[in-house]
Amino acid sequence: MDKLKRTISRFLLSLSAFAFVAYGLSSCAAKGDYTGTEYAPQMYHSVPYEGLSQIQDKEAGNFITSIDGPGEFYTSNPNNPNEMNMRAPVPNTVPRNKNGYTPYRLATEDLETAAGNINPLPTDNPQIIVDGKLLFDRFCEHCHGPKGLGDGLVADKYPGVANLTGLAYQDITEGHIFHVITMGKGLMGAHGSQLSPEERWKIARYINEVIQK
Amino acid sequence: MHTTDRLSLNVNFIARFSAFLFFILIVGVSSLRAQEISEDAEVIAQGEQLFKANCTACHRINERLIGPALRDVHTRREIDWILNFVKNPQKMINSGDEIANALFEEYQVVMTAFPFSDDQILSVVSYIKAESDKPIEVAVATTTAGDGTVVEHGMPQTYINVIMVGLIVVLVILLIVLFLIINVLARFLKEKELDEDEREVVEQRLNLKALVRSNAFLGFAAFFFTAVVLKTVIDGLFTVGVQTGYAPTQPIAFSHQIHAGQYQIDCNYCHTGVRKSKSANIPSVNICMNCHSAIKNIPWTTNPSPEIAKIYQAVETNTPIEWVRVHNLPDLAYFNHSQHVEVGGIECQTCHGPVEEMDVISQYANLTMGWCINCHRETNLNTRGNAYYDKLVQLHSEVSKEPMKVEDNGGLECARCHY
């Protein structure tokens, strides 16, 4: 009987060594600024340049580097401004798109010229209104409100949001709306970088035909 | 015949002429009246409605917003000036009107032209006059309300902590007191003469020691201890290389809880790539500036926020903001956002968790292969209204009663993600 007891207590003792290991392992988990233990660290750090993650520390990962030069994890491009991996396109680059939209060259103050532009989207496609509403809810609603009354949640903190159903906006054209989305007007910022021309025309159609009805 | 005809014609003419005169008179009087500011409740109500629908975006009665405060505007400006300015502010500025140009200098914005009728503008002015005659209310409610909500958020948690600690202290004191009582009683009883049954009860402590040393107890303790240790070791091993809970400090203390939660700005508004490309993308500074060109203060205060100032600094020095990447897949796995969000119709929160409640973004899903595969096994394919799937669905329904899953469309093929 005594022998059994001794075996058990010896077992418990060796197990407490395991407990220490377990405690040690708990510090492997990611928390706060610590990414956690990386098993095979090369897997976490991209060798090619990545647009959305880059490491500027030239020493990073030099413990696994076999050749001279910066560490294995250094992924910044010293030839670019601010050592970024992304680069702005060459000036006057014309982006290709499947609908053949040419760059919008009107200036912010050319609103009157823009108002004469005709929406190139077909008028008999009900899907355009459906898409327009979806896009309006994603990109406009938080300021202009679900019905365009200028009562979105952000408008509370950002005075000057237009009531799209107001008298001043009742006779505006889709070209006018497209121009304002693209270039901004008054306090509204330019949203041309966030929406493709086709999406902007869809929103213009939706505002003109549903919100301002 | 002739004379009577002429007579009736004359009478007819006179009647018509007088009706015309009467009409002119009425129009004249009413237009004269319209040039004045009315105190008629109906007109004021109409003015209020127009004011709230068209003007409140930029004007308040008592505070300066985008445009000037309109309190007592009827005493500051001629009615004609107001009428002309509202109808076409740009024309007034171009015509060299001194007041209009001074306003443009001060506010740097040209007011939108409003195609109101004179009557409508006058009704709005009537409303402004009626409001101007009321005393100014001091607006302190907002700041206290703001502070109040912050306090409300913090207090209950600390209360609970204090109560818990208090309870534990009380329980420990109770234990000590009970132990002392037992000791005193036992010592008292030992000094007395007792029969066998009573002695057994008094010396129970010895029996307890024996119980602790018994094989059954030791066996159970060993089992329990082993189980706990093994579970901890295995859990610990599974955290190696898995970055769930990683919540790095970002260069700007941006709160998704405020932007996506409180103000319900759609994820797509900033992460514009999510439906179009592999990456959801981090917004560039111009998207921040769509709102922060006007919003510069710490919420609920008038102090400029040092965090928002960092956006301005980035704009002025033309340097990128170096956000720290949270979700990181190894190079060996390909993942495309548009395929999952636009095509698959998956909500952002499915993988990223309740972002709209996170003050600091932390990794929610573990992003392991098992996690990916599990979802590909369980998720139904949306095949409706897509002719591409018609034959596949037909073939699938011949061998299975289950609806078609992602795995049935090759969602578990190695080369889907690893190539």
C-alpha cells in the first residue's frame, strides 16, 4: 500500500513539472502588441513586397538570414517615397475599365457644365435602382439619412448636410448629382476615389428617381 | 335692338372692368401685406416647416454653424436684401454687394440658391422673428449628458469588482472565525470526560487526515490534476502560431466602436476594396478627411483631439499613416475578400467579430486552416438564379439529399487556396 502511495505522489510531482510547462505555454498566446509565438516565422512574413504590410526594420529576421544585406523580414522599398511598397500611378495614367469610362476631367466649379451630362446607364433596367439604393445606404446614408432628409447619424456632428429633398435640390439633374459625388460641393468631400463611375451614376439615378420623388 | 345690345355690352364691360379693378386691389393689398413680417401663427408654422426642411443643415437661430446665426436677421438686413440673397447668393456676390461679399469673406462658403417664392421666404423670416423674440436657452445639457454616459459605462464594472472583493474578505474572515471556534471547542471538550461515541465525534479531525491519505482520494486528486494540466498544455500548444486576440497599438487610436457602432458608418464606406479586390484595404487619408475636415474635437468637448490632429499632420507632411496589420495570412494561402463578401454574401462580422463594439481592433477568428475548411463544409452555396449552377445542382441532388455546400463545388481542393 505504501508503495502505491509513493508512486502516486511521485507521479504528482512530475506532473507539477508539466504544470510549469503549461504555464510557460500560456505566454505563447497573442495579446495586445504581442503577436504570440510564431512557429516557423518565415511563414508569417511575406518575402515579396506587400501593399498592406511592410517591415521597415532592416534588422528584422536577420537570425535566419544566410546572405549579406538586410534581415529576412525587411520588406520595404527604399526606392519609393517614405519607403512605401505602393506607388502612385504615373501622372496622366488613364485607368482601363470594362465600361470604357474615360477620366472625369471637369473641375469642381464646373457644376453647370456637369449638370448637362446625361446618365449613360439604360433607363429601363430596374436593377439600377436596386443597386443604387444599396450603394446609397452604404455610402450616403450615415450623413444624408435613409430618406435623404439630411438627418443621418453623422449629420448630428457634421452640420451642413444637405436635405436632398429640399427645394434647392428638387430640379437638379443626374449629371449634377454625379458631379457633386465625384468632386464634392461646399462641405461635402469628394467621393470619386471610393466609387466607380458606374456606381456613382447608379446612386445619381436612385437619388433622382426615388429620393427626390 | 342695336341700342339695347350696346347697352348690355357696356354693362358687361363695366362689370368686367370693375371685377378686374377689384382683383388688382386684392392682389395689391395682399402683396403689400406679404412684404411684411407676419405674426400669424399659421404663417409662422409654415415658416418653421420650411426652415427645418431647407435651412437647418447650415443655420441655427442662436448659434453660428456653416452660416451665421439667424437671430434677429430681420433687424439686421432689409427685407429686399434677404429676398434677393436667398434666391441667388452668387449673383449678389458677383454684383458687388458689400454685405454679401463680407459674408463670403467671413464664412468662405457660398450659400445654396433656394427657389423660394417671396411669401415663402417671408414666412421663414416670420418664424425667425418669432424665435428671436424668445429668450436664449443656455445649452449645457449636451456636455453633461456626454460625460454622464461615459461615467455610466465605467461605474457598474468597478462597483461589481468592489462588491466581489468585499464578499471574499468577509468569507475569509468567517472561515478564520469558524476555525478558531472549532479549536476552542475541541480543546474544551478534550479536558472533559467523554464516552466512546462522543470521543469519536471530537477526534473526527484525525479521521479527516486519514481520508486525505486514502487511496481513493489520492487517485481522484491525481486524475483531476492530470486532466487540468493536460488541458492547459494542449490549449497552450494550440496558441502557438495562432494570433487570435492580437490587438496592437495603432498609430492613431481609431475606435471602430464610435465610427461603425455609434454612427453606423458602413464598413464599405472606408474599406472600399472589400467588394472589388483581394484586400479590403485601409482607407487613405482623403476618406478620413471627408468628415474630419469639419470634426476636430474630442467627443462631447470643445478641445481639439490630438488623435485627429495626427490625420492633419499626415496630410500636411504628405506622409502615410503606418497602421499595424492585425489579420495576417501566410503567403502560402490565398484569400480573396471580394469572392467571400460580394459573391458569397458573407457579413464582415462572421470572420472579424463584433468590430462595431471594438474600441481597439483585435483578431477575432483564429484564421487556421481547420477554421477555413469548417466553414467551407457547412456553408450552403447560393445557387438560385444562376444558370451556371443548374447542372451542378442537378448532379448533386442525384447523389445527396443535403443542399449543395461550398465543398461540393471544390471548396476543399488544395489548389483552391494553395498555389
